[in-house]
Amino acid sequence: MDTESALAALGALSQSTRLEIFRLLVRHEPDGLPAGDVARRLELPQNTISVHLATLKRAGLLTSQRHSRLIIYRACLSRLQDLMSFLVKDCCAGSPELCASVITNLSACCPGKETQS
């Protein structure tokens, strides 16, 4: 990821409604949600949701797929991974122990299959 792409993603996420939408869609991976469900779950007006979804999609943070009359939106987890990597890529300056708490925190929120029951 380059600086311009990171700025586009961070800019899209810098608004509270869009951040809520993105976090909701991350929680609903891999199935995603229709735009109407996103609006209902976050109690947003239907007429404004499309603007927020379009902004996140332009930043590469969402994908969409049409299913009949519904458009299903999904968080682009590879883009999230690229953004996270970009942000912490140079954090340890050759001293990995400086980033250990970041890695531990991320690992704790996403346990591997062997630790899930």
C-alpha cells in the first residue's frame, strides 16, 4: 500500500458513520449485509447510507455484489490488512519487542481455529 491509498482509506474511515458501517461489515464477514440491513442495524436514514457506502467502496474498503434486487456489501479484509501493515510496517525499527503488544492484541481478537471451541 502506498501513502495515497492509505490516506484514502483513513479519510473514508475518519467519519463516525462510515467507521461504524465498516466495523459492522467486518463483524458480518464473510456473508456481508444488504445496504438496507446496514441502515436498519445502525438506525441510519436509507437516503444517506448509499453516500457512505460509496465513499468506503471508492477507498477500497468495501466490495459489493448484486443478488437479484439486493446489493450485498462486504468489508474488504485484504485492504484492512494492507492498511494495518502500512501503519505498523516500520514501528519496531529492528526491535520487534516494541511491537509485541500490538501483535498480541491483534492475535487475541482473532484466535486461530485450534483455540476456538
